[in-house]
Amino acid sequence: MIKNLFPIIPRIENDGIVLDRITQKDAEDLKDFVSSSAVYEYEPTFLFEKKYDDVTYVIDHLYDECLESSLILGIYVDDKFAGIAEFYGFSDRIHKVSIGFRLSEKYWSRGIGTRAVKAMIDYLETQTNIEIIQASTLPENNRSARVLEKLGFTLVVKNSDEDWGFGGLTPTDKWIL
């Protein structure tokens, strides 16, 4: 079992979904993804993949900047980039991590979000010492809330003001597994 969550960048395979390192071969798909207003309609204001204008720079620095307390992996379906899975807010001291996902529009309503989150949970429960898995959704994001409900998450706080690291407080719903 891996004690520290990020000693390596894992490749996670489960139920037709692969979560893996994002590479330069994904640059065009990531550029389309980041430029989609629909993808980010119910997302917080600050996300690493939107931090820089050049997605090739984002990819080159993704695993330099993010391995302290977070990890971003691509979600792949049939070897095609379908979105992003993220482990963030890692605390080794209390064995906690938060998870999230974002999908390209063409992959919505196909069960991919549910399968990706299930793969993340399975990895955390079998390969790490994580005991608390948390997720946050914006209150209007009913689709993501439904994914969490299906996988056994419990809504523990509704409309909590959260600092997403940029631009003030954002009301979010907090979920725990």
C-alpha cells in the first residue's frame, strides 16, 4: 500500500476508463476542453489547466507544480482524452483527499463521470492510506451531485462559502464518502 498519495503518478484502469498522465499528445484536445464555456459553467474560478494561456506550457509544468498537494490526470475512453480527474487538498496527517472531475461535452451523459470517480475511489481505497474522501460541487451542478450520490457520497454541508484560491468565496456543497 502506498502511504503517501503522490510518490508516483499512477495509471488507473477500471471499467473501460483509464486515468493517466496528460502528455503533449493531448494538447489539441486539452485546448478544446479548456476553451469550452459549457465545461466550466459549474466549476470554481481557479483551476490549474486554466492558469496559463498556452496548454503546452500547462502540460509541461503540470507535474512539477501539482504534486505537492494535488494530482491531475487525464480521463481516457478508447485512448481518447475525455476530461480531467483531480485529487486535491491532500492531507497525509489526517489521511484525507478531495476529488473532482471535468468532462468534455461530447462525453456527457454516458456514465463516464461515474466510472471515473469510481476508479478514483477504488484506487484510493486499495492503494493508499486515505480514509476520508471529500468532493465539492457548486449548488447548481446537479449532474455532478448525482454522480456523487450514486457512488455513496453523503451531502454534509450545503452552500458553504469556500475559498477556491482566486476571486473571493464561492458557495459550494460538501460531500463525504
